[in-house]
Amino acid sequence: MKIDILTLFPDMFAPLFQSITGRAVEAEKLELRVTDIRSFSQNKHKKTDDYPFGGGAGMVMTCQPIYDAVQAVDPEHRARRIYLSPKGRTLCQDVVRELAGYDRLLLLCGHYEGVDQRVLDLCMDEEISIGDYVLTGGELPAMVLCDAVARFQPEVLHSADSVAEESFSEGLLEYPHYTRPEEFMGLRVPEVLLSGHHANIAKWRREQALRITRERRPDLLGPEAASPPGRHAHSD
């Protein structure tokens, strides 16, 4: 997969070139390209914002630099073009899985009070939000989306089971994890995990996932949330 990111602050994306996503880029499993919108400004001072028509607080990013940047990195509109915005549909695991199916993504990071609507109408396919809150710009949401989508790319994670078993993959929060030592500060690893009995381990993990989801995010369970715990444990 190839992901183009358009931003006024390219240095903010250094974390994407570390850890799992960084190794994926080095191994050419993922291509990330960060483009500075300011370099496309035709203003002699490289200005990319102006006062909003109709008045109001703050500044708005202007059309020309964004439009030219989009045309430069995706002239034939082969990418799914996304503007990171609080007004967009909310990013969830199903949306991540959908976006991971594209060969190319183009992410536009807004800043200040936002982006001139006309460039969104001309260039973007959709808007996506990472939650019901407002940030200073689209850079952090773009990093979240990149990280989430990268996990679905072949060979990015060491084990394909990691994606299949993690939180939200089956509509549930993830079960607890334990590793060595078997006892720490008086707390022991649950005996079932030491038993070597794979069916019992799988059953315990599902029970724990259902319990945690019921306690913390009952909205994910829907009608199931009202069912007795024992029924959830045997629902599969």
C-alpha cells in the first residue's frame, strides 16, 4: 500500500518511520510519502491561509496550494482521498479494514480553522474523524489512521493472528495478556493459561473478552449485553 500525506508540518510524521510502521517502510511492505503543502504555494511569502469570508475567528487554508499538491502527488486520482476532519465519519475497526483494502490513500491534514470548502469539493472523496473532539490539526489523526491501516497490510505484523484476535476484530474488546514470570508481586497467571489445553484457553479468552466488553463497552454487544454471562461464554 502507498499512503501520501499532505501537511503544513511534515516533521510531525517522524514517529511513523519508527517501530512497526518504520520497519514496514524499510522492508517495502508499506510506502509512506509526506508532502509539504507550503512548497506549492504561489504566494511570494509561501502563505497558505487567509481570513474567512463572512468573518469569524482564526484563518482558513486556501485552495491553490492544496489543489496543486493533490494534483502533483495523485494526478490521475488513483488514491482514495481523505480529509481528516471532526465532521467526517468516525474511524473504527470496520472503516480501517475497508481503507486497508485500497492500494493507495491520500490524506489531507487541515490546520487553523479548516480548509476552503471548494478544494474539498474538487479534490477529496470523503472526510474521516478519529473521535468527537477537536485537535489543532489533522496530523495526529492522519498518523492514527496510517498506523491502524498499516497493521492490515501483509507481513507488516509478525503474526496474522495479531490482527484477527485484537480488540474490535470480533466486535469485542481484547482478553487480558500474561507473560513470564508466573507470579509477580503476589499475582499469579491464571492456571488455565498454563494448562496447555487449547480449547479451555480459547474458551477462557472468549469469556474474558465478553466480560471486559460487557463492563466497559456494552454498546458493542447490543442486545447481547442483556443476556446472562453464561450464554455469552457458549455463544460460539
